Amino acid sequence: MAGKFELYQDKQGQYRFRLKAGNGQSIATGEGYTTKKAALNGIESIRKNAPEAKLDDQTG
């Protein structure tokens, strides 16, 4: 099964999303957004940029 984004509202009414792997484990979470549209834009940004994202290993 492929991963999926879950869009939800937190207790403060902010829109948030989490990216879940195919096994159901949460692998990333988004910040709080004041509008659903802004949260959806955040998801789209990840979809567009993640395939080209480089690793910046700062562990030394």
C-alpha cells in the first residue's frame, strides 16, 4: 500500500497534516495552518519538492 497524507483539525482549530507510510506509521507532520487551503498548499509543496530534496547531514 502506498503512503498517504491525512488532513485534520487540532483542538485549537488549526489545520494540520501528517504523512503516513504504507504500513500506517507516521513519517512526517506539518505545522499548524489557519486555513484548510494553506494546509493543502503545504501538502502540494511537499509533493512537488520532496523528489528532488537533498540530504543535509548535520550530524558531524
